[in-house]
Amino acid sequence: MTISLSTRSAAGRRTLLVAVAVVVIALLAVLALALARGRPEERGALAGGRAPAFNLPTFQGGRFNLAEHAGGPVLVYFWASWCLPCRDEAPIIQRLAAEYEGRGYAFVGVNIWDAEKDARAFVQQYGLTFATVADQKGEVYLDFGVERLPTAIMLGPGLQVERRFLGQLREPELRALLDGVRPVDGVRPAGAGQRG
């Protein structure tokens, strides 16, 4: 059997095109991951405004009423059990909550798009002791203008939105986020240091 030169060169061109396409897709994926890594987000209705109120039951028992924490910094952390970056961040958020809650900071995790059993399993798996609520109807998610997971929103005194971060954050970035908003001297948020 004889293979013509034009058949071999056509096969070579196809192989080259496939290789170029794979390289382009890989580069786009790397770029997308780099852009998705925690970045500040200052647009949207919340930037610089007051955070919307919510009062929801926690997975730990009790309730979390955001209005009760108006006196000091609050980290509002949106997550889901199926979100891989959320799984990476959960132990870091827990460690920082244990450290910062005693200093007047409040933490609340807002679970979205999960079956309750999956959310509870996540809370148990990562030993989350800071207040964690389920946004079953998606109202808090929509009110805060969350676009993707994970999202961390740092609230200052008076529940003013100080910073919004979309995507995964490393521990140094989360510490900088927390350290950028200090509790008001002499004002301890209601329930600071309490879990649940």
C-alpha cells in the first residue's frame, strides 16, 4: 500500500492543529485559575455600602443575627461543600476564626446550593466551630451580590462593606484582610468569641 505525500502532510497538519489547540486550552485554563485566585472586587451595589441584614439558624445550634455584630469586624464567608477551593480554605478559615474571634472579630459561613446533609457533613469534616448558616433560599447570596464561590466579604464597624474577595485566598491574604479592619476600641461585638 502506498501513502501519498499529501495524505501524510494532511495528517501531520491535523496533529499539529490538535497539539496547538491543546496548548491554547491549557494556557487559557492557567490564566483562568490565576484570575480566579482571590482578588479584591470593588464593584457592585455593596462596595462601601452597608451589608444587608440576615438572621438565620446555625448548623451548630442557635442563630446568627448579623445586626448583633454591628460593633466590630465580621468576615462573611460564602461556601458550598462541592466547591474545591472552599475545601482548601475551610481549615484556614477555622484556624483564623479560633484566633481572631477572641479579639472582637465575628465570623459567619454562609452555605449555599447544598443539601442540608452535605453542608452538615462539611461542617463536621472540617470542624467548623464559627457560626455557619444555610442560605437555603439563596436570599443572602443574592442580597450580597455573590457571583461565585468562595467569596469572602469583610465588614467593618457599622457593618460597612470594606472588601470583597472572589475566589480562593491563602492564609496570608486572609490575615491581611482581617488585619485591615480593626475592632472599635472598647466595643466588643455581640457574641464575639461565642460559637453558634
